Amino acid sequence: MTPSIAPSYPKGRNLLSGKTVLVTAAAGTGIGYATARRCAEEGARVMLSDRHERRLAEYSDRLADEIGHPVVRLPCDVTREDEVQAMFAHAISELGHLDVLVNNAGLGGTAEVAEMTDEQWLGVLDVTLNGTFRCTRAALRHMISRGSGSIVNLGSVVNWRAQSGQAHYAAAKAGVLALTRAAAMETARQGVRVNAVVPSLAMHANLAKVTSDELLAELTEREAFGRAAEPWEIANVIVFLASDLSSFMTGEALSASNQHP
């Protein structure tokens, strides 16, 4: 079967005009940076964060060149509560307030359960699940007081489709979806929405470096379109959930692929 061709890169339609957006783990070639760029192109003022300071500076400058104005940034390791608090304080100070949080930070790895160490298990969970919790908690304290806000978390297709060597990552991402649903129920009456996007395979340079050609070919074959998503295609779904177009959606895990439970 011939793979489909990705559509043309979309033009901005001011879907986030006047909004402020914080994207974690946004320095790189993947979904985080693509999301920051698409949000800016849709009219938002954007802050980038990442634990890699040099890379964060590089990609913040790149985004500023692409959109034509400076971009707020601050390094943050989401496993450290003091750094998470500093990140949100900086976002609110520089942007005035925060309308949207995109929890993109996550850590992967490959190890089968029988051979997995405590350090491997806990390392993935601390970034992927606990980091999402820490950032969500900080964002909610701000958004609830304002009576509005949207949080978009990143799930993964491994929530629903078993993959060898991914027990720690799958458990962490399943926890993210459970956190999403619970937080959504707790905050809907305060005007805050919490949703998740569940991508399958979004191809970018960093993924290609750490994944074998054989596995990439196998995962690509499973896709309905016969190709991996472009990171900006996943970012488009995030923009939708961040925007007022999804105003009656909360607690949802929106699949950005053909992989359903």
C-alpha cells in the first residue's frame, strides 16, 4: 500500500490570539518545539522551557527568528519542584498570566521488566508522570484563581498498544491519562480544562537517532496512513485543545492516530 503524503504546512488562523502558552521540553526537533511554533503562529505569546540550557537557548533563538519577535525561556528540570516553581513564576512575570500549559516533558528508554532496574523505572516515572503532576499542580493553582485555563498533556500510543521494553514508559503515560481525567473533574467548575493528546509515531531527527530502522519500519507499517506523523501534525491537535474551539472538552484523551483502546 502506498503511503499517504503529508499535507502542506498550515497557515495561522489566530486560534490562540491573545493567549499565553508555556511548553515544557520544547528544545529540539520533536513535538514540543513544533507545538511552540504552531502556538506562536496562531497568535499566542509563548514561553519555552527545557532542562538542556544550551539547546533551549538555540531553539528559542530559532523560534524568535521564525516568528519575528523574542521568545521567553527558562531552563527547568521537571523532577525538581524548586525549578518548576521558578518556571511558573517566570512565566507569569514575563507573560502577565498563563492561559495554556503543554506538558510535553517525558523520558523514554528500553528495558524488559525482568531486567529493569529501580533506577530505570523510577527515572522514567519521575520525569514523565511526576513531572507532569508537578507542572499541572503549579498551573492549576494559577488558573483556578483566574477562573480559566487549558492544560494539554502528552500521552502515548503505548497506553493502549503493548510494546516490549516499554513497561516503565507505558505505566507513566497511563498515569498521565488518569491524572488528566481526575484533574479535569476537579477543575471544570472553576473554568479550567485538562485534556491529553495521544500520538503514535511522530518522526523527527532525535527519534531517528535512538530508534532502530527495523522498529521504525514496523511502527510505520501499523499506521493507517502508512507514514509517521509530522511533529506539527500532532501540534495542530494540541493547538485545537488549547484553543476555545474545544471549549466543551475536558478529561479527554484525543488520539492523534488510528490506535484506539
